[in-house]
Amino acid sequence: MFLAGNIEKSKKYSPEDMLKELQRLVETDELEAESIPSLQQIKSWISRFSLQHKKQASENASSN
């Protein structure tokens, strides 16, 4: 889910979209409700992922 927006901007998930998709997976018995993170956790994951992605991109740019 995190990379979907990197590949195609029109498929970018918001934290709310991610939560809805995870809840849909619970309804189809692909996940258990207890394993679904809170909206705040998802937002935190996105922030951390974004920081790591930007750091890696800047390291790659400076090494070229």
C-alpha cells in the first residue's frame, strides 16, 4: 500500500483509505480485526516511511 502512490500517483492511498482497505480485508476474512492498526498508527507509519524514502533518495542522488 505504501508504494502504490510512488508507482502511479492516481493510486495514492490516504491513511483513511488504508484503514478502510484493511477493514475490508477483515470483512473478507483475510485479516483479523485485532491486527488492524489505529488511524494514528497508520499516519505514523506513513511519516516514517516518507522520511526514510526521502533520505534514501537524497543519498542515492548524492552518490551519483
